Amino acid sequence: MNRTIWIPCVLSVLSTITGTAQAQDASKAGQWKTWVISSGNDHGVPAPPEAAESRGELDWLREVSKETDPRIVEQMRYWDSGPASYRWMDLITKRQSAGQPVGRSMVHAYTYVSLAIYDATVAAWNAKYAYQRARPSQVDPSIQPRVPVPHSPSYPSDYAATAAAAAGVMAYLVPAEAAYFHGLAEEAGKSRLYAGVEYPSDYLAGWELGMRVAEQVIAKIRADGSDLVWSGTVPTGACLWTGTNPANIAAANWKPLLLSTPSEFRPQPPPACTSAEVQADLAGVKNFPRALTSANLSTNARALYWQTPEGVFPWAFAQLSRWVLEDKLESNPPKAARAYALLGAVGFDAFIASQDGKFAYWYPRPAQLDPSLAPLFPAPNFPSYPSNHSTFSTARSEVLAYLFPDRAQAIRALGKEAGDSRIWAGIHFEMDNQAGVTLGRNIAHKFIAWAENDGSQQ
């Protein structure tokens, strides 16, 4: 999709879509608990322009909202296809799946962009209901909106705030593409002007708010310990993982969001690799049918999916984005932003806690205990216990089940499959899987408890 510059010219009239979007009441979202900024009251947004200046903006909007440049028409459609958060979170998923850079880690991108979007949304909602500025078409009926009119005050623009916050964080994480992200953000915010549902001053105030939120989120990234380099050595001895340059090891020392320490829910030590229990577990992994036959096609196919760039981590966000669209959460941007932030936050702490367990015990992979075992694909380059997939999928499926209880059974089944797939592939023990499930649930329960007291229940 092409980015565009500000085009205040007038072309012929485009057919319009009018009406006010049906929405759940989100008027108190400005009071919800935030993740990074102190509170929604920390918006720093000045009062909107007086009536005389607003009349000048309406004159400008009356003409601009008739714009028919095909690029602008497409941009309005693109950015209005869901809540303001949707396209930004989907952007990360698409970049990750395509092998494009997302910064220090995909975990960072999902977590900190979603937190920036959420805090910017809460702050924008706080300012919206503090100032109660009517939408342009409510003041001047001659302005014909080309998207459904949001059921919230106009000032400041939550689209611009979301875009600036997301782009600011992405520009920090991927500095080589900073201009690209900021260009997308301008396009997202200005699409609401061409659609006739916001004033230029709404856009400017939202943009400045989003940039302020991004600055605070970036400061949090800088303080989370993820820039530190591991300088230890791989331990040696019986029943220990063997290899060099283990991936993700530094993450065991990152600063969690809610966990008191990375080890708060650390799994119990695994049994000795020579024990009868582990030998039976090893036999179960080795004997699982994974030969390329029609009988094993389903488990092999699913195991391979869970090893794809989407299956490793982004799948939960892709699932959430589908539900955001199915449930038409464009009518409730704070609810959508809250869901993305909770999913991003629990994934961050689950990632840290899982690495803590792995590098506390340095447990070997099944094929390291029995070289005759032939996995479906090579095991990742780090220890076995607990399973990352089981930890991440359980923590995130439990949070999604909390957010979407009518879909709880389906999402839990999907999360279980993600963990089970590592047994099917031959790269994990069942005890790795079970330790990950327990760890993921413990982490999820802590985040759900936080969410149950975030003010969104009012």
C-alpha cells in the first residue's frame, strides 16, 4: 500500500458510508489501569480549539472529505477495516512470518507495541471524555462521513495516538525503517480526516500524545535488560545439554512485567536422565509414529506447522486479530487494545520464565540421550526442560480463554496441540510439556488477576 502526503485538494464527490457505529459503552476506558504511563490522566493533551478555529477546520474538512484520489480511498478502507490497533499488530505478524526484522526479538515487538497502543488508547479516551468534542458531522451536517462515525468524542484522535505510539516503538526497534513506520502512522491518522470523522486538530493532538507514550515505552525497553550479552559458559557433565551458543539464554535475566522474578514459578528440577521415569519418557518419544506415511500425515503436518515462523509465536496474535474482526471490535477500540496488550504482556513474562527454567537445569534433548532417535526436524539450539511451546501456548491460550470465554474450549485445544506437537516431532519429553503447561498456567493466572482489577469491569 502506498503512503501519501497531505492532499487538501478537491475532486468529485465519492459515494459515502454514513451512520454511527454500534458500540459497547467504553466511556470509562480512560480510567483503566495502564502498563507503562502512570495513568490515563497522564495524557497531557491541551483543550481543543475554540469555536472560531473549529469553524475553519470544518470548512477545510468539508472539501477534503470529498477527495476521490484512489490512493486515499484505499487508505481509508485499509485503516478502517478494524479498530485502530488491528493493522499495527497484524503488521508485526506479517513481518515476522515473512522473515522481516521486528527488532531485538518478536517478543519485544508484540509486547511493547501492544502496550504502547493500549496506554495511548486509554490516555486518548481519558482526554476524549474530559473535553467531549463532538464529531465534525455532528456539528456540520453538510460534512458527509465516508466511514461509520465512531461512538466517542472526536478529540484527540485515537487513530493518530495509536499510530504514533506504535510507529515510535517500531522505529526504535527497527531504526533502519523508522521513516517507513512514521509514514504509515501519518497515513493512518490522516485517513480519518479524509473520511470526515475527525478534525485536523484531533489528529495533531493524538499524534503528540502517541509520541509521548512511545517515549515512555522506549525508556522501559531500555531498562528491561534485553541489551545485555550473556558471558557465561555452557556447563558440562552427565545429564546436561550439549551444544554451543545457546539461543535465548540472555532472556532468563530480562526484567518481567508482572512476575516478581524470572524464577517466581520455576518448575521443580527434572528427574535424572538415567531414571526409569525418564527412560520410559524417552521410549515414548522415540516410539511415537512419525514415519512419512498416510497414517501419520496429520500429526506430522501439525508438528511442522508449529515449527513455522507463524506457529512458533505469532499464531496467537493472528488468532486474536481474526476474533477482533469477527466481533467487530472497531466499535470498541479500548477493548481491542486491552486484548492485544494482555496477550503481549503474558507472552513476554512467559518467554522470560521459560528461559529461566531451561538455563537453570540445562536438561538434554531426547536425541541427545538417544542418538538413534530421528526427530521430524532438528531441535532448537537450547535445553529441553521446560518446553517453550507448552509454556507460551498455555499462558496465551488461558489469557485468550479469559478474554473470549465463548471460545475457551477451542483456544485451549489449540494451545494444547502446540505443546503436544513437540512430542510428535520428537524434540521434547512429555515431562517438558507438562512442566511448560504448569508454568504457563501459573503465569496466566497472575495476569488474569491483574486484568480482573484493571477497571475495565466498570
